[in-house]
Amino acid sequence: MFDSLGTRLQDVFKTLRGEFRLTPETIEAALREIRLALLEADVNFKVVKAFIDRVRDRAMDQQVLGSLSPSQQVVKIVRDEMVALFGDAEGGLQTTSKRPRVILLLGLQGAGKTTTAGKLGLWLAKQGRHPLLVSTDVKRPAAIQQLNVVARKASLRVHDPAGQMDPVTRARGAVAEAATLGFDAVIVDTAGRLHIDDELMTELVAIRDLTDPSDRLYVADAMTGQDAIKSAGEFNRRVGVTGVVLTKLDGDARGGAALSVVSVVGVPIAFAGSGERLEDLEPFHPERVVSRVLGMGDVLSLIERAEAAIDVQDAERLEEKIRANEFTLEDFRDQLKTIRKMGPIEQIMGMLPGMGQLKALAANKPDDKQITRIEAIINSMTPDERCKQHIINGSRRKRIAKGSGTSVEEVNRLLKQFVQMQKMLKSLGAMAGLAGGGKKARRQAVEMLRNRR
């Protein structure tokens, strides 16, 4: 979502790095470009004006202008002020002693409340909590059934009394069931409209007053831009919003809504939805998002995704295989599946420092389709071929290509790259063995160095 904004800002910083000393004129020129970039990204114009004024005040300081690295100082100022746009609050849910904890999802129709209910329930379950879901959207056709389907995919329980079509009664029943059966959280998926009306607000206020929710999260479709901000402000005025969930951050919208919501509405962003999978919801961390926008990567989020996707025992077995030089095509395929669990390849690359622009410049950008083709090629091999790739002759390559719907050239390329990978892993395994092999390994290393002389 922030690709175009990030590219524009990084171009401005490149220009500044080319200056040996910064002057008020060069800073003003840079601020002009930053202002245009933010406005084109659909950031609220009042937010942009306040942002530029704060950056100017700090950047024009004589200590910055006279420093040995003025461009780096300006980048730091822009980063700090962008983080400030999102507020100081950390993402996720606020602490509360209420049990069961009631989470009210608010928003207009089509923003993704029902899917977010399932994602949030799964996130809570991973935290060791026991959520119960309930839909109070009795007017939209199949809304209740949709929540049941989403909950079933996430292995979550739904409160759905047959024949009960009063929204307030359904919400009250869910809270009572949670208290009786020991569920410690209730997620209420409320009704939405194409626009805000008094009937909807009256219903939401009644549910709020009855359930006493700890969290009232406004679900905003990030692709609707400033309209999402206006609606969030109205919901906040009428019902009271404690946080925002931004959905569809993986889309190609300009992203200005995310940079405006905290300043305009005055509530923090609690969660961000970055994909269609139920796992694609994570607490919103302002400093990490800003680091991605400015091309600095987001290593912490990458590590968290890796920890969630990688099984410790599987990792230990893989390490033993690499040390013993027994890494096979089957192991390679399993690692590709693990990478896919972490999310789309483009997202993962965007979390690596300096990779944001590199992925945009690459002619053959790695994507999920390429991984699917590689998996298809490996799956078309026999178990023996996966373990002993050297037995794959010309006729076998033709069969593999035909079975995977690819070409012989693609099969040849995969096998060549895999052999190169094996050689690299073999050298890494040898180094690891020397590092952990004790006195005997160290003596062998000394002997190797003497022989080289």
C-alpha cells in the first residue's frame, strides 16, 4: 500500500544525501517534495500542514544544519514525526480486568468486520485466550451464516441461538453464555450500513450499554481513504471508539487514511489486516510501519512471523541434515511451504532493510506463483528423485516438466540452483561443525591452515 509514498520519500532523502551541507533552501525544496508526496498519498491536508511545520522547525535548527551528517539528521526527524502521527499507543488490545472481555466491532458495510472477527478470534486464541463470537447483523442476508463459516475455519465457537433475531438479545445471550461456559472474551460483529443513519446508531448504543465492552474497535477499509476517517469520527462521536482496525493494507490504495486516522479521529490504530488469510492480522506498531515506508525494513515483524511459522523440532532436524550434507529437494520443498506460511513474498521482502527498492527494480521479482511452480516441479518427481537429484536424466526431466505443467528449461534451472545451494549449505555445515566440534575440530582447522601455506 505504501509503495509509491515510500519511493517518493526515499528519492527525497537520496537528493539530500548528495548535499555536503544543507541550507534552508535545500530543506525547503525537500519539504516541498515531502508535502506533495503526502498529499498524493491522500493524507489529510491539515495533518500534512502540521507535519511539515514540525519537521521544518526541527530541521532548521543550527545543530542540524551544521552537523557532519545533516541528511541523516533530517531522515531521523521525518521518521520521528511520522511515528508521532500514529500516536504513542502500542498496537493490540488495552489491558483490562473485565471477564469476559467484550470487544465490539463497529463500521460500515463492506469494511471487513466479519472477517476481522474471525481474525481477531484466532489472534486471541494464539494468545491463550478463549473467545466466543456472535453476530448481531440480522438484516444483511447470510451475515450470521458468514460468521459461522469464518469461525469454523478458525476453529472458534459461535453463539447462534436458533430463531433469535433481535440484535441486543443476541449480544446479551453471548455474554451470558461466555460467563457460564468460561469463555474469557466475546467478539460482537455488529451490523453496518452503506452510510451512517440514526437507526444503526441507536442499535449500537443499545448493544454498547448492555454489554459494557472493554474495546470498541472501528473497522476501516484502508482503500476508502478519507471517507473512512470521516466515518470513524462520526462513530467515535456517537458510540465512542477506543481503537481502529485498518483492513486491506495489502491493497494498492495510497495509504493516506492510515497516516491521518490518529490525528483526525484521536484514537490509536489497534490492528492492521494485511491479507485475506485468517492469520493476516497483527497488532499495529507505528515505528515498524514507518521503517518500511522509509525503506529501513522491519526485521522485528519478520522474526515474529518466522517464529510463528517455523516448528522448533523441524528446524533442529533440518540443521542436522545440513551439517551431515543430506539436504534434499524434499527438504527444500518443505522450506518453501514454511516461507509461504509467513505471508506473501513481496511483504517478506519489504521487511528486509534496503529490499523495498530492490524488489521494485528487479526484472524477475520473486512471487508466490514462482514458488507454486517450483513446488509443482518437485511434487512431480518420484521419492528417489527428490533424494538423489543426480539420477534425473533427460527423459526424467521431460516427464517432470510434463507432469508439473512447466518446461524442461525450468526444471534444468531449478536443479542447477539446487546444486549450488547444496554446495553453499555444505560449506556452512562444515563451518558449523568446526565451530562446535571442540578441541579436535580446532586442531583440524589449524592443520588445514598449515597445509594451505
